[in-house]
Amino acid sequence: MALQSVPAERAGARKLSLEEGFSLQFGGELDRLEIDFEIWGELNADRSNAILICPAFSAHSHARSSPENPEPGWWQGMIGPGKAFDTEHFFVICSSLLGGGAGTTGPLSINLRTGREYAGDFPIVSIRDIVRVQARLLRFFGIERLYAAAGGSMGGMEVLELLTREAPACDRGLVLSATARTQSYTATIRHVGRRAIMLDPAFKGGFYGEHPPRQGLKLAREVGTMYYRSREDFNGRFSCAPITTPSLDGITFDFQSYLDHMGNKILTTFDANAYLRLSMAMDLHDVSRGFDSLDQALRRIPGQVMVMGVEQDPLIPIDEQQDLLEALEKAGVRTQWHSLSSPFGHDAFLKEFDWLTPRVRRFLEVMER
Amino acid sequence: MALQSVPAERAGARKLSLEEGFSLQFGGELDRLEIDFEIWGELNADRSNAILICPAFSAHSHARSSPENPEPGWWQGMIGPGKAFDTEHFFVICSSLLGGGAGTTGPLSINLRTGREYAGDFPIVSIRDIVRVQARLLRFFGIERLYAAAGGSMGGMEVLELLTREAPACDRGLVLSATARTQSYTATIRHVGRRAIMLDPAFKGGFYGEHPPRQGLKLAREVGTMYYRSREDFNGRFSCAPITTPSLDGITFDFQSYLDHMGNKILTTFDANAYLRLSMAMDLHDVSRGFDSLDQALRRIPGQVMVMGVEQDPLIPIDEQQDLLEALEKAGVRTQWHSLSSPFGHDAFLKEFDWLTPRVRRFLEVMER
């Protein structure tokens, strides 16, 4: 076990390497674990001020800038002195996702048994596997009780899994735009994206080496992009008047340039094998799995939960957050409910910082100065 | 010009062959026109009882069974003696879509200039082109004024185009689950499907001959399938509990079998080049094109319009039918409005015959016996 620094030019300023086996929920075994993570603020003497930030699908450990990596992080507006997750009070920690491509063990890691990248051989991961890795990191820091855990979308699924399953205990969970169990409609959206990747002849069962299935990955992202923002936002930004003579393979509509841009962006940030596994992890998400009922699972939650939903979320509709809220209340969990109207739809937790900050601070019981 | 019968074992019992040129709205020229159509009921002496049925994307001339083709049609429950479109009162006519693959000139037709199928060379078609072909057929029957024209989804777009643009005049339009102009969000859904087809290496620019891009076409249909029914219906029918050990390329979820079934079905009914062109025609739909405004277009409507929307339609939301209704009223058009709550979502016009029938009959002013 060794805590070491990695070069500052990439997300994830620190890496924890654990030479220990790790069994995955749906089968498969990893011979070692590398955990890419970042920290902000200071852990207090009794280790009682830690907040775990749980990344969403396309996120990673670099939630905020750091001395080693001054690039703004994906939750830059939420973490820092005086911010929602106030680093003057809290020790904030965030690690990249197991099965992803951002430094924590995943398809780009070396498989000790073959001496080559796992690539298409990397097993299916679950939200529970991901959370077990986060818990392992917290144990390394000697944190037995979290002050809070927070995440949006997939991150919110991680928070729920952590609250119901894993040591350490957690006093406050912030579940933003997430769900207790993935519904089939939402899963279908992701399934279709995965099929697009695997349909690309460049995919080659995941063993594409230096030549990733770019077209398939782009198409998967384009399908996803339609569900991140609201329909109203999309229709408001783009008209359907053809901008050139219509053709099947050229740019006919304005929105194609936007999709193209979003699709191209992912080519530099996402490995296709990682995309497939994290996407599948969300579809397999069900906090009640292994319990007799959702109620039984939620009754294990030791602290209180803030649930937030966005009225215009087309990916995980606000009904599912309302269902979660009801189930939590029925299970006797103390809750706080916030609903937001935002054109950013599913992405609101990545955008609406001014709205979120006072609500999160109140929930975290941070006294205003 | 020749009216001839075609063998009864396929949709479209009759064919009109016109050796005349046809210029398309967005460029391109056809040297002749074949129109595949069917008729039910009898045209009266003054030719005043004709109802045009406008097919949706995946439909064709075989809207109802006929002596030549006893197979039930796609609007079997709506057309016939005593039905919504009552063949005891009306002469009902329906032709397959230009640019489609069901007998009317399209990518499967022979290009006289090359002696081979058009395939990937077939031009972009528009809803206006499609309606001009329907109007040409009506002219052949000497019909100068339609009693009514009716269609759902793409068929509703055709009705609007016919009402605002084309001779013959039409006294009653029935526009079900359609829109006055396609919005970019809806277009994106179709665009992504088209990309899936063209991404399939079997596509070969449309010149795939006997080996169509099956995987791409299936994937396009799977994306579409998600928007035909409501989210509630989908979530209610399928759970996300894995039915086997999860894997990326096997069947993990119940809904995959349904998507697979819908995807496979299309392989026998849809030519990929036809799919691309009809899909694109819907995205280019805008009844106001060529006018100064939508209002100016709608003011040309000579008769009254029945507008129907489904509350759970995820493809063309009911807001768009409400917007159309308002615009029609503002333009001084007499309207009838019906909204329906149906788990069938966008597909309700193909399913909710008991609900539709009395409303359509009233709108058509058919006296009950």
C-alpha cells in the first residue's frame, strides 16, 4: 500500500495502489486496485469532517482545481472556501470511478495476468463495486464516519448505495437527479448508446488498441446528449430550418453541429470500454438488490437525506426522485426535498450552483459567517 | 398513363404508372412516377365523397383489407362499413409514400437513366413532394375537392401540407399527433437513427444491394421504438432486474428482447434507403416554408380541421398540437380539439380506435343509423 503523487498535468493528483484482490458483484476478480483521487481542505483530528463527492458518468476525481492541477474541476463552483462544500470546514475527497478511464482501475489498466491492458476483458462493474472502492479509500484515511456524501445522476446512485450498504456510516446524503433503481426506459437510452459503440466495426470486441470506435462512441454520446438538457432548451436553441441544401450525409440542420461538437468532445475524454462499463453499471443500479424490498434497504440509512429533482429532466424524471423521497419517508428517514425548474434538465446539478449552494449549506448545517 | 392491377399478395392492389417527369422540392428529378394505391367504397357521381388517408412513416397503401389482399391493413379498425371512415358513405383512397419502399416510386425503383435501382442515388423527398404525388392520383380520379383527408404522425403532416398547398381543395382535415413544423428535438431522434444506419459498414452509401445494413436499421428502429410508446408504458412493461448474468453483448434486460423484436420486424418491412428518405422528409417538414409566416400558410386552409394530441406522446408532444390548434384559430380556421390520455403515446392513433371512431364520425358529419 503506497500513497504517491502523480504528475500534476492530469486529473487526479494522487493515487492509492493496493496490492490486494477485489471481487466484482457480477463476477470477475481484479488482482490489484489503483484508486485515483483528489482532496481539498483538511481532515480534522477526530476525522469527523469528511465529505465524499461521488462522480457522475463522465466525471472523475478532479472535481476542483488543486495546487497540483490548477484546471477547474467539474464541480468547481460547488467545492472551495465559502462554497456549498466549504473547504474551510470540510475535508473533501473525490476518487475516479472503478471501470472508468480516469486513473482508477479500469479497462485501460494493465491486467497482471496478461501483461496487457484489460480492454475488452474488463469485467462488468456495478455501482456497489464503485462504492466499495470509494469506501476502501476512506478506510485508508481512517475515516469511519462521513459527515456527508454527495452526487448527481450516477453520483446520486453511488450515494444511495453507500448509505444503504457500505461502511463507513454517513450522516448526510445528497442525492441529486438520481433514482433508487434504474427504470427500463432510462436504461434503454443507454443500451442504444452501447449498441452504437459495439456496432462500430472499429470496436473489435473492445480490443481496438490505438484505433477506438470513434463513430460509435460519438453516436452514443449524441443519443445521450438528447437526454441531458430539456426538450424546451433544445428546441429553443436550434431551429429546424435547413442551413444548406438538405442531404443525408452533410450538415443540414443547426443541431447537427452541436451534436457533432458534443460527440467529438467525448473522443478525447472517454475510452469506449470505460463508457460501456459505466453505462451498464447505471442500468444495473438497484439499491434494493439483495434486500427483501426497497423499504428494507432504505431502513438501513443512518442519517438524513436531501433529495433534489429537476422538473425538466428527460433522463431520470422528477417522478423518480419524488418516489425516492416517499420511500425514504416511509422508511423513517429524515429528508429534505428540493425541486428545481431549469432548462439544463438532467445537467442542472452541473450548472445551477447559485441555486444549489444555499440549500446544500443549510443541509450541511454550515453556519453563515 | 395506365391503371393496372398488381398481384394481390402484396400491399397496394393497384398501380398508376405515369410517364411524366417529377421535380422534387429540394432538387432532383424523376423521369416517371409509379403510384401504388388502394381504394375502398364507391366514388359517387359528383365525386364529392372522397377521403384521402395519408400514411405515416412505416405505413403504406394497404390501410385496410381488400378483395385482392385480405390481410388486415394498418388502419383496419378505422376504415370500413360503419367504421370511422365509413365505406358505406365514402370513397376511401390511400397511396404508398413517394421515396418509400412500398410500391410508389422510391429507392427500390428502376432509375431509367442507369437501368438499375436508384438505391443511394434517390433524391431527398419532402412532405410536399409526397403530397403532390397524392394530389396527382386524386386528379387521375377526377377528384377536385376532397370530403376529408386524415393522417396521424407523418400522415398528419401530409394533411397539413395538403390543406395549405395543394389542389384539390379539402373540406375537412384530421391531423392526429402531428405538428405544423418539426422541432429540433424530435428531428434529433430521427437524425440519430439515420446516423446508425449510415454508420453500419454494410450501408455502403446506400448501394448495399441484397445485403442491407441490418444492424444499423435495427438500431435506428430501436431508437424510434423508445419514442412511440410512453415512458410509463415502457417502465410498466419491463423491469430492469437482469434476467441473466449481466454482459455487454448478451441479453441482460427484458426490454432488450422487445427492442430486438421491433428491430427485427423492420428488417422485413423497411428498405434502409427508404427509411432514410422518409425520416428526413419529416425532419424537413414545415408548412410555413415558402410563406411569410405560419399564419399566412394556415389562412389558406379552405375547410375545418380536427386536431388530436396524446398527453403521453414523447415524440411529438401534445404542446405542439396545442400550438397548432392556437395558430389555426388565430388564422380563422374552424377547429375541433381532442386530447387523449393513452399509454400508447405517439402510437395511439394506431390503437385507440374505440375512442377515435365516434369523434371522427362526428367530425365527418356522418349521421348515426
